[in-house]
Amino acid sequence: MASSSSSSTATIWLDPNRTIAEIPPLLFGGFAEHMGRCIYEGIYDPASPLADEDGLRTDVLAALRELGYTVIRYPGGNFLSGYNWLDGVGPKELRPRKRDLAWFSIETNQFGTNEFIGFCRKIGAEPMLGVNMGTGTIESAANLVEYCNAPTGTYWADLRAAHGFPAPHNVRYWCIGNEMDGPWQIGHLDALDYAKKAREAAKMMKWHDPAIKTVLCGSSNDQMPTFPEWDRVVLEHCWDVADFLSIHMYVSNHHDQDTPSYLALAQRFEDFVDTMAATLRYVKAKVRSKHDVYLSWDEWQVWHPGETNGRWREAPHLAETGYNLEDALVVAQWLNVFLRKCDVLKIACVAQIVNIISWLHTRRDGLLKHTSFYPFKLVSNWARGYALDVWVKSPKYENKRFGESPLLDVAATYDPATGAQSVFIVNRSLTEPLPTELVWQDGAPAQVVEAWQLTGSDPKQGNTWDAPDAVVPRRLDGVRMDGAALRLQLPPLSFTAIRAASRPEPGRSS
């Protein structure tokens, strides 16, 4: 990896007047699917000594609150395309045990729609429900909206009340299927057939509740042979009944073992959003609409190879690989991209929130936090107000995939309500520290309130049950403003988060 010399420096210019957009509240969401141990032995584990009165893991709930999730997407994922929502409501002793053809597992249906709503309420997140566009019908999709959102007095709302929930759940966000562009999907459709079905489903659903927001299936990733034509076709047919277009992506360095290119993947993430944003603009112009549709990146994560065939077991251990330092740095950059693109990207859900391709793993009596947990926690809790249009001058390094990439990846935020400013910086260098100056062109903060740094010498190091704190952020002391500037020595392979204030906070030193 060609890196900068020790004499190289970087400069980050900031100005709270130069904003991109207001940060959407649902940008820091999660995804929970009936896959492996995400639901059973993850969220829901009545046999655990850590379970609450509803069978929910209290340690998992605490960790999810710590992450500050604002929305949770459910129940799938590939699982959704073969799921009958009626199997997961009503008395638990009457719910059917079924084969799940998405992950070749046994589904007990002991956790369903109402349990999910209760779970969301406990962690303070908005529920985002998906409707089955594979084996499901448009009538079944509409019935679920009535079941969740209608006042009592009609069949499906009365059924909800009979199940113990007389008040409507008022679910606002609805995914019209999952990854229907993928041949792996149960009931896979081509773009036009999906668009026709999705349009009619969305019409019926919105007739039940005009306040709901619908999310269309967009491309499952940027490598699909139908990308981005799928998105254009679907949007043209469904524009007036759609509010969001879903996009998905998973990445890994498992096969390539090319860390320099892996750490530059923010360019791929940005290109994906830019292509989708251009598609949205094109279709809006073509259909002559004043209505806007935004992006929902409701599946994203580092996904290393792992078992995905449940072999007809209950809650099998599927895709439970851990995460290391380089994975955490990629996650940090992904979050930076979300902030830089929040003018068009309004929802994002990391897949998944526990056990399956997750930075949280459970045992019956314990919980392990992997490296990527920490950058998400810092960004989701500190990114408030507006995303800033930051100007960065950084040395570059060579990598196989992208040619040259800047050593620094940066995002920043400003909250006019509190005067707080946050800056998130990744140094992609494998070997060299980088002297970096942050310069405020206007609105310089009075003091640094907190600064944290996640770093290490080995990009492959991670946390284990025996060493759970091997790679965790450390608080930086002595980080102080120098007039309108702040100087840092950024270690290689590092993520640095800085929170500053425009006025001194009581009890805090600079």
C-alpha cells in the first residue's frame, strides 16, 4: 500500500453555514429477520436468565438502546417472500410450526407482528413492516395494514383487538416486498410484473391508511444484471404510490484479502447512491411529477462467508462470523457516506441487529460486542442537526480497485438547536500516522467536549469472548481548540470521533 510520508499533512475545512441537508431521523436503523438466531436466542429468548416478562433479552435491549436505533425493519429479508403474517399472531399455542424455504430452517412463529411492535416500543424505534410480494397477495398486504393501523369496528382491526391490542399500532413505514429482482427470491418477478403487483398493493394499503409511507424494492446491489434498469421500470410504474426506493449492499474482504482496496469502498457506496439519485431525478422528470421519492438503504453490512442453510433446525447458527478492525473502519465510512448523501438517502437499516451478520452475538447468559458496534454507536448518538459539506485536502494512496484514494474519509454535523458539532474521520493508511488540522472557516466551536478513537496495528484483530475489549474506542484527553483550529495526529487504521460545542458546557473542560 502506497502511503503518505511522515511529512505529509491533511486539512479539513468546516463551516456550519455550508450544509448538505437536515439529518433524517431514520438514518440509523436496524434490520431483524427470521434467520438463524436473530429472533430466537437473539431478541427473543424466554429460556435465558436475562429474559424479561415478554421473553426479550434485557442485555440485547440495552445494547440496542445504546446504539440508538431509530427504526427496525422486519420480518425479512428473504424470509418475507414466503411468510404468512397470520401465522405469527394470536395465541402462541395455536401458531403453526413451518418450514422456512428461504433459510431451510424450522419457524416456530412464537414471535410475530405484535411481539415485534412491543419490542420496538421497548427500544424506542419506529417499526418498519414488510409485506410478502412473493407468495403473498395484494389482499393479504392490505389486510395487514388494516390489522395494524385501523380502529376497531371491522374484521381485521377487531382481530387485533381480540389478540390483546385494542389500540392501533400506527405503523408508518411499509416495505412492498424484498429483493424481488433476485432469482434467489421466493416468487421472484421481473421488473414489470413486480411493478404492477407493487402498485396495486400500495394502492390498497394506502386506501386503508393514507398516512403510511411505502418502500419499493430497488436493486439488491450494484452488480445485478438488471441494475439500474429495474429501478427505472419500477419507479415509472409506481412513482405516485411510492415514498422510498430500497437499495441493498453487502461487502467483504474475505476472498480478496486486499485491505487497501477494502478501505476505499466508500467510493463504491457513493457511486451507488449517485446512480440511484440520478435515476430518481430522471423518473421524476419523465412522469412530470412534483412528488419526491427518496432512498432507503435498508440492508447494508459487512458480510463474510458463513453457513446459510439451516438444515431444518430451529434457530440454527447461521452467518455468525465476527468483525475486525478493518470491518469497523468500513462501517464508519459507510456511515459517513450516509451523512454526505442525506439529501436523497433518508432511511438506512443495518443488517442485522443481533447474531446474524451482526456486531452483537449472544450466549445464553452473555453478550459480545464486535468492533463495528462502536463507530455506529458514536455516529448514531452524535450526528444531529445538519450534515455539513466538508472540504478535505488529504494525501492519496494507491489501491488495486480504485487507483488512487484519499487517506482520509470525513463527515461532519452541526446542530443549531444545541450548537454541538461533530466530526468523524477515518485514516485509511495501514502504516503511517497523519498530522491533520481541522479549520473552521466560520462558527468555530468554543471547546472540544469529547473525543474518541478506535485504532490498532492489525487490521484483522477483533473482539472475542475471551478478549471482548481487544478493539474498542479509547477516550482522547487533551484535545483542545486553538482559536478556530484543532490539530490532531491521526494514527493509521483509525476512526476518530470529535464532539465540540459552540459554548462551554457546565462541568466540562476543553
